[in-house]
Amino acid sequence: MPDISPQKILVIRLSSMGDIVLTTAFVRQLRAQFPQAEIHFLVGKRFKEILECNPHISKIIEYDHSLQRQEILVFKKDFVKTLSFKKYDVVIDLQRNLRSWEFRRGLAKKVLKVEKARFEKIALVRFKKNFFKNTTIAERYRRTAAELDIQDDGRGLELWLPEERKGEKGIGRTKHRKENYPPESKPHHVLRITHYASRVTRIAIAPGAHHFTKRWPLEKFAELAEMLFKKYSCEIVLLGSVADKEICRKISEKLSFIAIDRSDATSVFDTARELDACDVLITNDTGVMHIAAARRIPVVAIFGSTVTAFGFAPFRVENRIVEVSDLPCRPCTHIGRAECPLGHFNCMNLIAPDTVLKSVEELFLKNIDF
């Protein structure tokens, strides 16, 4: 048992989508350790939806990224006035930057800060030396609170939908019962090649990513979609936010069949619902990958300028990673770049649609119910 038993806890993670989804296993484990505690979560308002229906969180604090330093201080002062206590017992800072420091300063009796692994990132990007110890980001979050004796429950990420919280009033719950996460109680997704299926196989494709070097070329996505459709008569669903609309439009124009375009999503919930109706997701290294993992949808993830050693592989869900593993220039970044620094973009250009198709089929064959 931990030396302290905090009853007022603040978790901080301001951005971004994938990183916040990756906190959800830790939040559940934190709740299990301290079932009666007030657990508050400070998150960027753009990403509030990810946590909005999470039953393990007592209160969400929305943070506006546009705030300047003096505005942050005013925001903090106003927020503190709403608390029924003077300080948190523990603040767990999973962001660890200047903004999170400004907010947490003087707000807790004890502060626990995530290890940013800066040395390991520099060593891997600049010198291609891997000193990471195969720890995922989700596991790194848990280890941040090691002195609280947070136990790994062996389960995955969570993204709760409003309909899964039906009948409850808001998220401000101080009494918490054991929660059953709906995607875990549903029958496992059984991927079936069409001629064994009682229904049409549905495959989701998420071709977008914020950084260019994390995007597999759209022409290759189109070629892969064509191969899947011709071979298995499956439905293809294009997923993404409004920012991915143009990429998905260009892919659709190259297809000989009509794909289902859902690339104008403005809600994380809508994307999750679309994924729930799919058998597998093919994606770049991006936030949608973690949403699929949270909803227990098998993932084929294409990694270009980044590598799984940084800890961002699909967490505790069936998956295949497609990458060119023997490139001496890889990784060139831990977050992505606007362009290939060497101009050839071999980390993505050398990945053939056939290779990705093989990984999809490996997931199919593993799950076929003969």
C-alpha cells in the first residue's frame, strides 16, 4: 500500500487526442486504487469529449490553449475558488510543460511528473541508439504514480460513449461502483473473409495525420482499398476529421467503387461509433489508431518517420505494425515532420500496398471462424 492515501487528486494532460486517450487506462487504475477519491482532470477544451463520459473521473476542468500566462493565472485563480478545499493531495502531471507547471504550481501538497524520456528520444532520433525499455506511453503514465502503488489491471484503453452512460446525471460522481466497459463485454470482433461471412466485411481506413511524414501516400491507400474490394467484396469506410476531407476525397476519386466517406467527423464519438461497425482499421500513426484500440477494434498501423519504440503502438488490442525497419535514417523525429529531411520519403514510399494487405489478411486468418 502507498504511504499516502490521497482523496483529492488532479491529473493534467492538456493535449493531444492520442495522448489523452492513452491516459484512460491509468485513470481507471487510479480509480481502482482510490475508489472514494475526488479525481479531477485538466484537459484542453478541444479534447474534453474524450473524457466527457468517463465514469472514473469526478470532474473535468476545460483548459483553453489560447490563454497567455497572465490569463492562465486568472483562470487558475477562478478555478480554485470553485473548490471546496484549499489544495489537492496530489497533482499528477502527465503533460510536464510550462503551461502545466504554471497551473499546478502551489496547487498540491505533492506533485508527480511524468518522465519525458528526452535523452532516449534524442539518442534514437539523432544517433539511432535505442535506450527505450519497451515501455508504452500508457505504462509510462502509470509509472509516474509508482509511489501510489497503482496496479496494472492488464486491461486496455477506454473511450466511453454517451449512450453507454445512459441514465446517469453528468460526470460529477463521488461514489463510484465497479464499472464494466461495454466494448469488453461485447463479443470479440471476428474478422471473416467474405466467403465465410454471414455479413459483408467492413474495413475502416484513416489516411490522415497532422504531420506529412506520418502519412502513407494517398495513392497507395487507394490502391490498397481497390485490392481489398476486388478480393473480398468488402465495404470500405474512410475516416477522419474535417482536416482529412480533401485526402479522402482524392482517394474516393481513384476508386472504381463507392467508398463510405465519413471524413467530416467533428465528434470523437461519431468516429468511435463508425469504428464499432468495422472489423479492422488501417491507419497511420495518429489519434484514430488509439480510438480504435480503446473501442477494441483490431488495427493495422503504418509507421513512417516515427517508430513504435517511442511507445505509441496500439495498446492492448490485436494489431500489426507495417514499417520499413532497416532504413538508416529512421526515425527522423518522434512526433512527425512537414517534409522528409532527405527528400526521398523512403520510410513511406517503400511500403507497398501488397505488404499492408498481407498484414490485414494475417488478422483475418487469425480470427476466421471456420
